[in-house]
Amino acid sequence: MQRYMFNCLPEGRGKNLTPTIDRLAAEGTLLLGQHVASPVCTPSRYNCLTGNYASRALEAQARNQGQTVVTWNTHIATHDDNLPKQLRQAGYTTGIVGKNHVLSVPGWKKIPYEADPTQPDARAQLKSNAAKVQAAFKQAGFDYVASIYHNNPDGNGAKALAVHNLDWIAQGAVDFIDQNHERPFFLYFASTIPHGPGQPKRAWNADPRATADGFLHEAPNVLPQRPTLPKRLREAGIKGWEKENMLWLDDAVGAVMKKLEEHGIADNTIVFFFNDHGQAAKGTLYQGGVTNPSIVWRKGGFPCGSVNRALVSNIDFAPTILDYAGAGIKRETFDGHSLKPLLEGQTQTVRESLYFEMGYTRAVRKGDWKYLALRYTEQARKMPLAKRKQILERVNKNLLRRSKKVHSTNPEDRFSHISLVPGGGDAEHGSMGKYPAYYDNDQLYNLAEDPKEQRNLARDPAYAEKLAEMKRELRGYLAKLPGGFGDLKTP
């Protein structure tokens, strides 16, 4: 999500019609110091559901001359320990609805993009895929699995089904609450909105029967009717791109809150509302990628107040949830820390610094200081031109197939921080021209004076001591994690 999508932030105030999300922010705590450890969808979800840095995922460790490379390869294996497994051991019923994009599902097979999902072969494959997704999530610790998009809508297969359906996801969520309101439960609601595709015809104005599993016989009827979305926005005097999608998301959150209240359990429920990364610099460790305000709601609020600016990470969610659930925290299991002492006003901070990892970069933040290191492997630096050309042609072919813009046709263009694609991949391309020191190996920023990270102080002798201090801080994190990282850690 972009900051302008939050009415509770100055950038978005009055620009959105999101009454339920506004209520969560007003009654709960807005965590303005919230960061994500790895700012693209898959590793960020890994962070949230395991409480660990994504470099611990086995797939991330399997290549690149001993250097761990965190991208979209950081899947949770069904045998991995994780948040839902620990909650289930503590007596909680666990459920998931919405987007996966983090759990490995063996045998899942994408149907062709141009396939007709109403035809027998396609329907059979969709049914088989749904069964495999169910089985994988249950092995991973979830008792209830419904309304799942295995990937983003664009990545699920058939073009006819490459649309969002929040009504379907919300139906799965309220059904879970109906079935489990008399026992302790944990629900992971992973919305596909506001991720693309954002066009109305592929989001709120798409066929309401279209789902990742195929076409429903009848559209769900758990949210306000979709044609009311633009009408309500007009009545509120709100205009702009994707405003309907944000109201649609708010309706889904509202349906969950209404169901909690209907069963009289809202008083005994904690709600976490968060996003997987910042959008302004997605795929990079700059602040536009790693800063991402979140909301924690409990009826009556938290002693720490309605706004908190302490530095926290998304790896802290899992231990926090276990702490509040009374499940006990296995300290050796998590990289993260429980935020309960912070929320309950017992401490002003739970960590002195933050660590980030993405592709060929690592970073630390300590107070207002930020150090970012870029280290390509020798293999990446010496990639033959023929291979660079092959990679670029494959990426561009995929972009064109999805009616997206090609960013580069020159195989000699430089790689991004996250991927070995000349000119950068679709996710991170937009950030590559925003930062003057993007390709500097060592970058040091004073965020208090330079919040947009435009002036790299690493080469200024006046800051040599601060640079050395921040490098030591980064080395401390790297020493505890798998893989090497150039001169900063030998594998």
C-alpha cells in the first residue's frame, strides 16, 4: 500500500473512503516505526508467518556462490516451524483466506493463460490445484483453508480468472468465524488488493463469480454490492485512481469486524492490519520500500497510546501474537521480538536497530542512521552477454504477454538490487532512477536530514567513524544468518 491510501496519515487524509480502517487506527495503535525486513511479497510474508528473516528459507540459500539471495524464492516449506503450527499446539484453531504467495505447494500446475476455465480439462486442473493448496496449508499448520489465490491474480493461469474477488475472500473469512467463534482462533486474511491488476474491469468491476478456483455458480453476497462503490465515493466527494478498490478492501475488513461483533467476541480479539512492503521503492532497502505503517487494534486500545514511533519489524508480528495468545515464545525459534511490552506501555522500545535484506543488498538502521551495502557476486558481475540477452528476452516476453510495459531492450544495462535482469525487473524498475547512489557499494544516510536518501555520506571522511560503526552493526546480524556477503561476511 502507498501512504496516500491511509486516511490516518498526512499523505492520505481525506483522500479515501475507508471508515473501518479509519476506526481501527483511531481506536487502536498506529505503528509509525513499522518496517519490513524484505520488501517484496514472498519474503515479507515469510517474515510475518515465521518471525524470522527470509534468508533462513532454504531456497534462498541454494545458489550464488555461497551468498544468500532473498527474492521471491523464500517459500515456507510444509515441514517448517511457523506461527500457525505454534498456535495450534496452544489450542487455537487456525485459518487462512486470500493470497498465498509464500507456501510451497508441490504439484501445483498453472493452466495456460489463454485457456477457457469452463472447459473440462481446465476445470479438472483447477480442482486438482485447489486440493493441493488445501493439503499443503493443512500440513503447514492451518486447520481451515478457503478462497485461496496461490499467486497474484495475474500469476494463477487463465486470463479469464486473472481478476480480484474480495467478496469470495471475505466469504471465506466470515464462514471461518461463524464456524469457530466459540473457541480460540487465529485467522490470516491475506487480501489481493491493492496489489495489481488495479483496473476496474479486473478488480471491483470484474465478474463477481470469477475466482482462482474457477467460476462460481452464484456470486458471494457478504459485502455491499459492487455497483455501490463508485456511488458511495461520489456521495463522499472522493475521486481518483483505485479509490473503489480501497473502499472494497475496507468493506471486506468491515465484514470481518461486523462478524466478530455479531458473535460477541470483538472484546476478546486483537486485529493486526499491515501490508507486505512499501510501494514507493518496492524491491529496494530504501525507506520507500521498507517503511510501512501498521495498525494494531484492541477494543479499548493499548496503554502505549494511539500513535507509536518505536522501531519495529514485521518479524515481530509472530512472537507478539504468540505472546498475547498465551502460547509461550520459544526464544530460539524467532529472530523477532514480542511487541507486547511496547503496546502495554511497559517499555519505550523493543530493539535498538533494524536489519533488512533483499537480493544483493543488506542494510541496517540505528536511530536516524541507515547503512546500505550492495554486493554482487562474481558470477553476477561476469555474466556473459549472451546470458544477459537470454534473460532479458524471457522477461520482456512475459511482460508483453501480460500487456505490461517493457523497461529495457539493452542486455548491457545494469542489474537492479534484487534481480539479475538488465535494466531491472517489473517490480523494482521504478525505483532505479530515484536514488543517486543506487549503485554505490556502501551507502550511509542521515534520515533525519535526508529522509529520501539522496545524499550518500559514505565517501565523506567526516563520517568515516559512523560508517565503521554501522558496518559493525550489519556484521553482527550477518554473523547469525546463513550465507556470506562479499567482504562483510565470508561464507
